[in-house]
Amino acid sequence: MTATQTDLYAVRTAAGCLRRGMTEPATFSLFARRLPPQRGFLVSAGLVDCLGFLEGFRFEEGELTGLRESGGLAQSDVDALAGLRFDGDVWAAPEGCLVFADEPLLEVTAPLPQAQLVGTALLNTVSFQATVATKAARCRIAAGGAELVDFAARRTHGFDAATAVARVCAMVGFAGTSQVGAVQRFGLAPLSTMTHSYVQAFGDEQAAFRAYAHDFPDSVMFLVDTNDTLAGVRAAVEVAMALGLPDGGFGVRFAAGDLLLLAQETRKLLDEAGFVQARIMVSGGLDEYELARLTAAQAPIDSYGVGVKLGVSADAPPTETAYELVEYAGRPIAQHVPGKETLPGAKQVYRRASGDPDVLALRDEPSPKGCRPVLSQVMRAGRRLRGKHRLDEARDRFERDLLWLPRSARRLRNPEPVRVRVSEPLRELSERLGAGH
Amino acid sequence: MTATQTDLYAVRTAAGCLRRGMTEPATFSLFARRLPPQRGFLVSAGLVDCLGFLEGFRFEEGELTGLRESGGLAQSDVDALAGLRFDGDVWAAPEGCLVFADEPLLEVTAPLPQAQLVGTALLNTVSFQATVATKAARCRIAAGGAELVDFAARRTHGFDAATAVARVCAMVGFAGTSQVGAVQRFGLAPLSTMTHSYVQAFGDEQAAFRAYAHDFPDSVMFLVDTNDTLAGVRAAVEVAMALGLPDGGFGVRFAAGDLLLLAQETRKLLDEAGFVQARIMVSGGLDEYELARLTAAQAPIDSYGVGVKLGVSADAPPTETAYELVEYAGRPIAQHVPGKETLPGAKQVYRRASGDPDVLALRDEPSPKGCRPVLSQVMRAGRRLRGKHRLDEARDRFERDLLWLPRSARRLRNPEPVRVRVSEPLRELSERLGAGH
């Protein structure tokens, strides 16, 4: 990401602030005003990409020339922007943490122009990745103990999105991904079958299966739904027998039709042939609701490939996030516009036992007893602090928070999110500023 | 984009085909099986990015080493993949064209392994960009003649997505974008106001407005909803009078509250002060349905900033597209699986007068009289053919097709898409292949 990944109004107002020496420290808070429909929680995600963006933040020379022409900036503005780096502090809910409405996912404290300029990119990154991580976490909850594989790459919103999706899926417990680039970049497990076009090019299912089992004996997953699924399963069994594949040495996948019925019939065919360990993988338009239906029906499915609806969070593609100024030059700032209320000041979230509400407090309040803070400092003076950014750590954090999450907030439909109680000092400060409004 | 922007199953099946010399020409067709809900058409988009991807297609050495380890490939597979370039042909509905279900957006003819490997990236690019272009076109239809500005960058699915969104919005008639990178890359008009944080940092609306009008006199758009919108409008009027701004020398923007009522009251305040040419810009959670409501109510709004719901196509984020093998080694291939039917052979779409159905035909059928072909060849032997790829050409194409589109297909709710009639030769071929199934 580069510094031009911003909105022009941020550039112009930053230039305006630079002209006027309005460069005192500003704190912006990035949070969800509301959880998306049917969501009982959000999974924090996107932080690692945000930190990389902030560390590399700068305008290139050509970009600034362009901005002078298109953005109505003076040469002095261009000179001032050219020297700009991000040297602020960041506190955040580390990736994998669960958060709720009004709780900051991330807070930036930096000279006002810097903090304004980075807002668009931070909002974009955190909103997108948290939205999809949350969708993926719901799939995880719905799938019982079955294996989940990210199949989203063909329909995410661009290919960078596909890479981010593969990573956040791994964060919430997916076993792997089909996407080659993400496998290589994040060390994820590659999980793969064959294409319909492979089967079709052979013109004969058994010929295609024999060739594949010969060429890739380490992971044989026959795609059986090119024509008739159960006929495809029988073909797979015949090939496995003819080739002497061991039980457990292959599996079958299908993506169309009545998935529950087909899985039951497939299991029967495989078991009757003595392949009781042959795995059944299912894909095709799955989401958490369909996974829950199949899980409840005890469908004999070992692995799910989840794609289209996951990768765009189809039922709730945006999350209503905000990046709001909450303090400038030591002056706390609140917003009281209906529907866009913003609580003032840098914050901390305190988490207690499962079932207790979270406490949303001012960052400098004394920590209440028996609580753990959710936000921690992740960047100081423009440099990320060590640790806490590895994918396996995010995964552990998600598992811990998922155990803590009350059942009522885990529900896929009509969940009750964990309540967020505003601390007395924060409430008093907000009311005091509201009274002056 | 790089060659690793693919699914592992495509790599493995391509490697398998290479081992077996299955490198005859294959034709794949990329089309929507169904239009998304409430859509009466799709706007073709993404083609230019696809052609760039195909021209640059190759595996880098490090990527292939990784694939050998993670993908279960032999060294001979790696060697074969290393030499692979895309040298096929592409036919497509040029960007800006309207297309309907079952009509190809793009068709690739190339040696089978190449055509398999590029499928994931082509599907991703075309599906995403056509989905958002269609959403933006619906906003265009809904807005009457009002100006539209892309404000989506803060909530698209990643920042590459934001850049693509800005471009497809321009394709369907948006006046500009707020996103700096897209302004520079595509020469779009930058349209911008100021941030809430700018107003808040001043602590006083009038002070902020005075400073902004002084610093950026060429495009003064006061953000009036930081506290109370109508009070903000009065503050803007006072500042404009105090500074002696000419009528038409400024505008106001707001994003919260009852937009219709506020627009009416704002217009009244501006007119009473003699600023009858001061522009009113509105944003905040807009989509085509809200735009249609405001247009129908004759809201006095000059310009709309459309963001969150546009950038992710919130009510229909994915389009159900497919990339299917329709011919291999001269043998036409059909698929008759319920819900996944695929018609065989390379195709052409013929368009007639407004109100007539399109004709979906085999590419080598003689062209019917009085029709124009929708698909044209855009790449030959891996090199894009000149022309037809400029943004202004796509814009002209969209305007032409929008005029052609019947009112019943333009409707925002319950539209009737243009019917697609299958030609006799195509129907006969499909039935003949089906009978053999």
C-alpha cells in the first residue's frame, strides 16, 4: 500500500492543517458502530497489514506532482507532504481477538495530518478483513468438528482480497486453502482436488481418475459430480479397487445437488466397498447456515470447501465501521449526532469472565480488578513493537476468545452480543462534552 | 497479478495434462449462470485487467520451488510449468457492454493447461468488476441527472478493489472519485470536501470553513453535519457572505439525518441568502434504492457521494459466474448437471433492436441479418489486439447499450432481463451431446 491509498479530502485537509501548524497529537478511534446483521461478535483482523502500511507510509515524487495538479495543492503543500512519515503510536485489539460494537479495533495517536492521511487505508483494511474473518468464524462454529478449506479465490473482490481471505480463514481454524499464492506466502496447507475440465478433457471419468491417482498418489480426491454424482462415486470405487488403493488412500468431492442425501448415499457406497476411511468433501455455495443444517443432520461429510459466500461475506459484506477523532491537542472530542455518536478520548477495553459485560473505559483509567485488557500497544513512534503478530498467535487468541464467548453470542441467528458497559469516568466525560454542545 | 493467483487444483491438473501431452486447444466460456437478485442486466468489466494478466502470465522460479514442495509436483512438472506462457486467443464482450445470463463475458481458446491455469484469475477479475459496475450502473439509472461521485474507498474489500471500483464507476457515468490513487492512474476527476476531523480540530465550524475557503478557493465544499446540519448550513452562509464568495463559489455537504428534509431546508436557507447556485452534495449509506427515492421526491440535491454499499455491491456482492470447458481438441463439450447446465462450443451473441431478444449462437454460425455481434476478438496468440480498451470507449459503449436497454430491464426492482434465444444450430448441438450423456 502507498500513501495515495487515501481520499483526496484527507490530503487536502492534511495540507490545510500543515499550513496552519495544526500538528498537535490527535487520537483517532477505529470501531464498529453496530455489528452487521446476525453477528454476535467481530473477529479483529487486518492489523498486520495496517502496521506494514504505516511503516512504509510516504508519498512518492510522481504521486505528489499529480496531486498538485489534480488536488489543487500549492508547491509548499507538496513539499510538506513529501517529508511526511508516520511516526505515531498505535494501540489495537490483536488479530484473532473478539470485539463488539463501540470497542476500538485500533487507535492511532499521531500529529493530526498524519493521522488524517492514514484513515482511509486503515478503515478499508480493518473493515474488510474483520468482516470476512467474522464470516469465517461463523462457518467454523457451524461446521462442528469437520475440516474447513478456503475455496474463495475465484470470487473475492480482486486477488489481493483472496490472499487476505485465505489468511483470516486460517486464523479462525480453517485447515487450509486452495489458493496457491496464499499457501506460499503464509505457509498454509494446500488442499486441492481436480477440475471438471480435467475430467471432461479425458471424456471418461474412470480414465481421468486413473490418471490422477497415478500422477498425484499423495492426495487423491476424485471429483465425482461432472455428470451424475453417484455414478461418479461408483467410478471412483472401481478405480480405487482396480489400482489397489488402500482404505484411506483417496476421497471424493462433489458440489451440486442435494448435498445431504448425496453424502449419505456416497458414504453407503464407499462403506459397502470396504472404503470406510475414504473421505467425503463437499463444496458449492456453502455458508454458515447451510453448514449448520448439514451438521445438525449429521451429514457424513469430512471436509467442506467454502468459497463464494465466505469470500465476500455475502449476507453482510460491509461492516459499519468509523475512524473518528476522539482527542486533539489534549482536548477530548465527542460527537453527538444521532446514529453517529462517538465517545471521547483514547480507550481501553476490559474483559472479564464469560457471561460478564466488557467494560469500555478511558485508556488512562486504573484497570479494574479481575479483568484483562483487550487493547495493547502495537506500534511506538512509527515502529511496530515486537511480537503478537504471528498467525499462530492470532489463532491461539481466537481459540481462547471463542471458548470465552457465551453461547448466546455464538448463535448464528439472532445472537445476543456481549454487552459493553461504559465506565463511569468515560460516561462523565462524554456527558460533560455533550452538555457543552 | 502473477501466475500463482490460481487454485492449486488448476496447477495440479495442468501439470497432469502436460505430463500426458493433453495440450490440444481448449475453449472455456466465462458467463453468469443467473443474474444476481433484482438485476436486469450485467455490465461487462474487468477485461483490461484480464488482458494484462494474460500477457504477463508466468511462474517465477521461487514460486515453482514452493509449488514442488507444497503441491506434490515432480521436478519435471516444475520444468514444464516454468516455460509456460499464455499464447491463446480471447474473445470478449468489450467493457461497458451490457450482457445477460448465459451470454459469455469472455471466452479463452488456448492449449488446455494454459486455459486451466488462468481460470481462477479471470473469474475473480470479471466477476468482481462486473458486479460492481452493474451496481454503479443501477445508481446511475436511479440518480436521474444528478452528479455521482465514488466515495467507496474506505470500505471496499482491500485497496486494489477500491481502485477498480473507481474505474468501473467512471465507466458508467460517475463524474469522479474521492480516491487519490484512482485519480492519478485513470485520469479521473478528483472530487472532495473536508473531513469531520478537520472541523473538529478547529473546534469551531466557522473558523474551519474560513480556513478551508482561504486555502482551497477553487473547490469549496463545506461539510456542515459535524454537529447540527442546519446550523452548519447557516455557518457556511455566514462565512460565504463574510468572505464575499460569489454565488456558485461554494457548496455544502452532509451525510446524516433525514436527507430529503435536510436538502429541502438547506436549499431554502441557501436561496434566501441569495446563493441560488450553491451546490448541495449528499452522502451516507446511499444505494440505488435510496437514490431513486430521493430522485422521485425531487430532492434538491446536485451531487451524490456513493460509497459503502456501492463498493461491495452490498445487496448482491457475488455474481454466480462460471468458467466452463465448452470444447477440447475440436470436440464440443456440454454439461447437463441440473443447475449447472453449460451449452457447448465457442459462441457469439447477436443483438438486435431494443425490445428484441438477443441470440446466443455458435461463433462460426453465419451472422443473422440486422444484428450486431456483441463479442469481438481482443487477444490473438497471447497479444492483445489494438483498440477498444480505453476507458472513454467503454463509457461510450455503456451509454449506447443503456439507450438500447428496454425500460423493463432497467427497472431497479423485479426487472425483466432481455431474453436470450438459443440459435437452432446451438440447440441442436447441445441436444445431441445431451442425448449421448
